[in-house]
Amino acid sequence: MKKTFFYPSFALALLTSISGMAQESIAVDSTKVTALDEILVASIRVDDKTPIAYSNLSKEALAKRNLGQDIPAMMNFMPSVVMTTDAGNGVGYSSIRVRGSDATRVNVTLNGIPYNDGESQGSFWVNMPDFTSSIQNLQLQRGVGTSTNGSAAFGASLNLLTDSYSYKSTGEISNSFGSYNTRKHTVKFSTGLMNNHFELAGRLSNIHSDGYIDRASSDLKSYFLQGTFLGKTTLIKALAFGGDQKTYQAWNGLEDPDKLENNRRFNTSGVYYDNAGVMKFYDNETDNYKQDHFQLHWNERWSEKWTSNAALHYTMGKGYYENYKVNGKFAEYGFSPIMVDGKEIKKTDIVRQKWLENDFYGFTFSVNYKQENLDVIVGGAANRYEGNHFGTILWVKQPVKYDYNQKYYDDDAVKTDMNAYVKATYQFAPKWSLYGDLQFRKVQYKADGLETGKVNDTFDFFNPKAGITFQANNENQLYFSYARAHREPSRNDYKDGSPKPEKLNDFELGWRYHSEAASVNVNAYYMRYKDQLVLTGALNDVGAAIRENSGDSYRLGLEIDATVRLHQKVYWNPSVTISDNKNIDFHTEWDGGLVNLGNTDIAFSPSFIAGNILTYVPIKGMHISWLTKFVGEQYMGNVDSKKSKLDSYFVNDISMNYEFPMKGWFQSIGLSVLANNIFDVKYLSNGYYYSYDEETNAGLSTVEGAGYFPQATFNVLAGLTLKF
């Protein structure tokens, strides 16, 4: 067996069966099974020999809390992670921030294939419901991380490996129910390896929730199908998976202070007033999207030293959101003003749909040479995104001439993204190893629409990375690394201004300690940005965050996470992040003039984040965990205004799992209960801030406003899983 650095046995057991919050080492299994399967992600993953901060979650750890909530909810207790959800209960539109960076700045890959949307650069987990049920493991690299495929990582990179194959035929039926009429139904199967070479596996899932916020319902369906061929040195996988979602919009948040205090579940989406002035709600204020993914992977072990992976992929998406637009301007929809009772009318209520049809396709590859002291990977990718954006009119309140479903805008966008990289780890002395990583990335984006204007930009990015690791002894390891990253603007950035590409220098210094009693990871980071596109706090008309270049800014922080055995049956997984996140010499428009505010806090960047999991294992197969999360106060804008402040919050959950073996038809029966927010805290995890100048007798005066996304109070989910 190849010698690899392992966690102590108790830590591995804890990580795979309890919380998965602490890091796992990615050990190369002595069998060809694991080795061949993990070639899919080996080129973009790291281990303890790499000077990069990372955390892993195993399939077993994910399963403990997989009761219908999205992947961001599963990641909530990882270091430096803040999770939020529009509907308030973790089902539907949900996202994470890592080190204060939003989802558009977290690179996501599925089996090494880019997942971030080509234009918005976001990752929309609502389009892949119950994908947690098809994940073998995931790795979150904080900071720039190692070179990967797709959009640049400015806060973190997240890569997911889908289900491995099974030697034996298996089946699984899982059902869960809970608060807000939440329910999840999942069926999985595997034929096992037929003739020791072929396996077919699949999953069907259905999730529904009314949401904590009024009318924030989700109806989600998904599938996963995988065919595997296993040869002596060959692994070929063909995958088809996707989702179909319909969610009632909840992305407007809540601005009214009275409702926030007395009716925090109120949803402003779909609100309109009839001719009698009575408030009503449009019943189809919904987001609808279908996305299908196809991947073909070929992994080959050519010799003991050489392996390779090549993959083709294609993703197609199609969907729209429909809403009731109050006082829509005629000019935006191609209408001419009309006269009604002698009065010129330029605005009216309109029901519209905004469509997106897109295709994303390309290939990735990597070649790995590994011997005792040297590990070299050469890889890259070429991908193309084609998006068609158009809007249609379904109904107009005023008597203007229009055709049902007539288009009022129609524009196309194309983005190509190519990258090539070479990375190496070289152990030049018994306790010392060097890490080097060079990536070249070329991006071209073309668009010509009313929203973006004419865009034809090409970016050439060179991203070097280097580091050194010192293995002091069997228990202590030190590392230092530097990484350079560049990032292109997103479609929304072009809509909201004339953005410049961003640049980042990332310095990481860490210490890892592993013993039979504890595993501790300490990492200090300094991320210095130039022209960082920071969130202004405001939202556009579809709830997407508006960003602007901030000049110079930085993030300075310390991350600590650990796995500690307090007793033979009691385990503790704490994590803490302390940080300082500043815009340097920040200028902004205020009261009609340009004002220098000096150093200000970067929006949505709390200076203190802490997670904690305390687990008790009373008997074999049973785990009872107390999970806590504290997020410090944060600003929703970059001007340090009190009106933009989000208060700190402290939330506690209880998780209970019991899986016991059976004889006969079933292999085992698993029971799970998750009690969220057990102290019924009324907290806000997200929001938005805006300001504008208003004319007064004294001149221009800045007006401020804010909106918030309330999160669910005490709620419960419970599930039953039958394995056979």
C-alpha cells in the first residue's frame, strides 16, 4: 500500500459517521476501485501535502442531515461558511458565503466539470434538488485554492464527487417529513457490478415545501442515472442527471419594519392592488427552470506512475420567471403612451415572463505522473456557454395593443472559457515538500442586449501559485503558500455599470496537528484585492446582488477547526473564524458629492464566525449531536451605515440518528430527526441595503433603505430510510 498521511482512527470514524465538519485526509486506497474512481477529481483536489486550507464532507456525514434541505444547509458548519435561504427553511433558493465571498465567487465543479453559470457565475442548487443523495464526498478549499476548471475562486472552491459504484446490488427508499409541509421522497438503486465489469445505478427524488416565508413554496423533482464500466486499469462513467423546479418567488425580502417585527413571514412578491384598492397576490409569481447534465468520463491507469482522465460534458437549461409588474413603463415594453379619459398614460400593470435558454458544453482532461517524491499533474479544459435571454408579455392592464406572448426583448450571449495548468508537489527532503501551480486562462464574453449593452471582452489571465510544507514530526505540520488569481465580471456586473476585472493576491500560513486525542487545523490568511467587485448591498429586479469595483481591499483572518475526543463516547468539533475585511480609502457618492469614507467594512463580511458540534454516541449506530452556529454582526453595504447593519445571531440545532441492521428483506433501517433553531430565535441571515439621492430644498440628500430575509424559527424534520 502506498504510504499516506492518515487521521487517527477515531477521527476518521467520527468524520464519516457523525458530522463531517472537520477535515478528512484523502488517502489513496490500496485497491484499484477507489484509485480509479477518484481520478475524476484528483487533478483539482488537495491533501495534507498541499499548502492549502481545506475541509471535506463524506457521504456518511451528509446522510445524517439529508432530510430535504439544500447543499448549503449541509455545509453550514464548515469553517468560515455562512448559509442563507430565501424561503427561510433551507429548501428552494439557498446559498453560502465563504470568508465573506458570495456564491458567484465560489468555484464549483461536479466531477471536475464546471457548474457555475457561465454568465451570472452563481451556483443554483435549487436546480439540482436532492443532489446530496448522489454525492460520494465533497471538498471545500478556502481562498484561491488549487487550479481548477471554470470560474476563478475568489473566496473558495467546492468540488463534488458523485456516487461511486457498488460491487453488490443495493436499493434504498428514503422519506422525510417536517415543518411547513416539507417532505422528501427518494428512491435509489444499484445493480452492482454485473460480470465484474458493468453497473447501472440511479435515483429519483421529489421534494416539496411551503417554506417558512408566506407562499415561498418549492416543488422540486430530480433524477440521477449512472452507467459504469470497470476494467483492470480502466474506468468509464456515463452520467445523466438533472432537476426541474418551480418555486414561488421570495427574493424581494422584507423592508417594512412593522411587518418585520409583527409579521416576519410576509412575502412582498406578487403583491398588487385591484381597482378597489384591495391588496391581492398574483398566484403564479414563480420561478421555473429545468436543467439536464450529461457527462462522459474515461479514467485510465497506464502504469503505477501514470494515470489520466478525459471528460466530455453537456448541460442544457431552459426556464423563466413570471411576475406581476406594477407600474411598468410603456417604453420598456415597446408601447406608445395612450390617452385615457383625457390623461396620458405611460405606465401600467403588466404580467410578464423573462426567459433563459442556455447550452454549456466542452471537455476537460488531466494527466498525472506520481512517484515516491514527485507528483505532477497537467490538465485543462475548453468550454462554451450560449445563452438566449428574452421576455414575453402575457397581459397588460391598460387597453394597449399587444399579442399574447409577444417578445419585448431578445438577446444572445456567448462565453468561451479555456484554461491549461501544470501543478507539482516535490518532496525534496524527508520533511520538506514544495508545491507549484501555473495556470493560464483565456475568457471571451460577447453580449448585445438592452440590459448589458454591447459587450465584446477578452481576458487573458496568468495565475501562479506556490507553497512549501514542513512535516516537523508525525503530529505537526506547517505550511505557507501564495496564490495569484484574476476574475472576469459577470453579466450582472455589465448590467449595473462598466466593471473592470478583479485581481487577488492570497497568502496562507497554516499549522496542522494530528494525534490520537485530537486533530487541529489553524490557518491564517491575507487576501489583498485590486478592483474587487464588492456587494453594494442593493438588489436588481430579479433579486441578484449588485456589485461595484472598490479599488483596494483586503481580508485578513484566522481559521481554527478541530476534532477532539472528550470521552470514549463524546466527540467535539469546533470551528472559529476571526477576520478583518476592509475596503481601503473607499469613495462613494453621498448627498450629491463624492465622499472619502476612509477604510470601511466589506459588505456581508462578519468579523467573527463560530460553529460547534458536540456528539454523543450512547450505543452502536446511534448519534446525538448538538450543533451551534454563531455569526457576528455585519454590514450589508460598504459605507458602514447603521441602517445597513445585520445583527449577530446564535442558532442551535439537535440532530439524532439511529441505524440498526436487519435480517431478511432489509439490510438496515435508519431513523433521523433534525430539530432546527431549538430556542426559537428570530434571526436574519441576509438582506440588502440601498441608497439614492433625493432633491430637497437644501439640495441633494441621500436616502437610505434596507430589506431583510427572515429565517425560520423552531422547526423539525424527521426521516425513515430503508436499505436493502
